[in-house]
Amino acid sequence: MPISSLHITDFRNLATVSLQPGQHGLNIICGQNGSGKTSLLEAIYYLGLGRSFRSATAARLIRQAASQFSLFAQIVSDGRQIPVGAERCTNGASRLRIAEQDATSITELASFLPLRLINSQSHHLFESGPVYRRKYLDWGLFYHSERFLHCWRHFERALKQRNAALKDKWPKRELDGWTEELIRHGLELDSLRREYVRLLTPLLNELAHQLLGITELAICYQSGWDENQDYASVLANSYPDEYRFGYTQFGPHRADLDIQINAVSVKHFLSRGQQKLLICAMILAQGMLLEKHTKRGLIYLVDDLPSELDMLSRAKLISLLSSQQTQVFITAIESEAICHFINDKPNIPVKVFHVEHGNVTSPAIAAFE
């Protein structure tokens, strides 16, 4: 579902912006630091997820002295143009619309416009806690399995209620109902995640080999409890400690991923640049799996692609991105930092947009189109 046109009003430092990006291939957003190129990616991200990737405070997204921002895009779906819009006011009021109807939830928006961000914060996937890796898995499952969202919501509800009961020191017999709910939905969630990892692994291995020359990469999924025991037994045995501490200690909410080579975690021996490449491979693998199983293209948003990558790594990544047959937005200070690597590939569709002081222009002749 590529974006065929995008209109931005009073978002960050972007006063009035209109552009028609290429629906396949690379859209290069170039400009100096502070010019607004990342804000343009942020606007697209907001259209897909109803939130920013840079600020949790929505008021900061509204241009200074403006009363609201508005975003509007035309999305191509099955040959039809479908309008999608978002507004946010300084008083906190917001509105999301799909096909001229108010969206019922952010979930509806996210399911309509799948996109993935690669930026300087992507390293959290390796370097920060397991919550980032669970989100990575669950993002993929949201699009991959119709059962996932129902299961995840019921598990989270059971977990919340069980933790409240533990905190309030309910008698065990009154806790058992929520424990049974937790086990039922927890086991289903665990099964869905394991199946997703199984399908993802060969795609990630292929991409890791192309980008890093790595072979025999293993995605080790950890359930969040001792896998030598069944989940019900683990909860039964841990009840005294849980009652004392007031929360559920084991379950899919504690699950994690460990990417290994020869049984050693890659985070212990890959450089920062290599980790960035592997994270890109992990995200690209999700896009390939999405297209394979649902026939839906993923929109990639790549902020400051050249940073932390050497020339050869940039060339490999740009080649992979351009071969995905989907829509890619890339920011860079100079377009040559990207175009340099595709001079010998005239069949790659590319559009270049220049951002300066919040204004966006497209050269009269787009490179390589």
C-alpha cells in the first residue's frame, strides 16, 4: 500500500508541504541538519501509527504559533486511491480518518498502513531490554496472524488482573480463575511467536549472509519461563514468591530473543555498524515475510542511512532496499550519499526531494527515473 501523494500542514517546522513520492523504489529526502527531513519521515510515521517516534508529547509536533497540524495522504490499494488523514490540535483534540471515515482506533490505522522505521534508535533492539525484542516479534505477528491481537489483548488483561490480585493479596482460590486465563492465552501467544520465528529465520539468514557474510545465524526464542517445565507447573511453584512480591514473575511478558552464531550472542562481538546492518536485515526479513504471506508491501522509513556504515555496507544495504519492490524513504544530508551507489543500476526508480527551512522541492529531473 504505497503513498501516492502526501500533504503536510504545520507539522514541526514544515509549514505547507506537498509531494508525490515514487510508489516503488527510493525516495531520497536530502537537506542539512535541522532542515526538516526527519520531520517529513515523522509525519509519515504518524499517519501509520498515530504517534511520533521522536516525542511522546503531541503538542511539540505542532508548528510554533499554529493551532493544529494536519496530515493527508492518498494510499494505493488494489488500484484504488484511499485517503488517510490525521489532525492534532493544541488543546489535545485529535482525529484519524481512513477512506473519509473516522478510524475507530490506532490499531485500525496501523493495520491499514504497515511501515517500519530504521534510525539511530534501532540499536535498542540489541542493546536495551527484552521489551524491544518482544515488540519486534509482536509487530510482525500483528500483520501475520489474525489470531494474534485477540490473544495478546486477552493475555495482557489476564496479566493485569492477576497482578492486581497478587498485589492485593487475594486468596489463591480467588486467583485461580485469572491464572487459568493467563495460562490459556499465554501458551497460545507463545506458540504464535515460535511459529513466527520459525518462518522468519531462513529469511534473516539469507539477508545476514548478503549484508554481513554471516552464515548459520540462529534466532533463539526464550519463552519467559523454564522450558523444561510446563507453564502451569511453573506458575504453581512460583506462587509463594509471586504472592510475596505482588506480581507475575514468569510468562510471555518476560519472553526474549537472542540472535546467536555458534551459540554465542552476536551483541558480544559485532561492531556498532555491524549491529546496525543486522538490525536492518531483521527488519527487511519482516517486510519480506509480510509480502510473502499477505501480499502487502511494507513502507520503509530510513533516517540518516549513511551513519555508522562504511562504503561497502552502505552499497549492500541500498541495493537490498531498492530490490524490495516496495516504497522506501531515505534521509541524507546529500543525495549523492545514496545515489553514488546506484549509478550503475539505471532500472532502480528514484525520486529526490530537497528540504530547506521547512520547504520541500523536487528537482525538475529526478535522478535515475
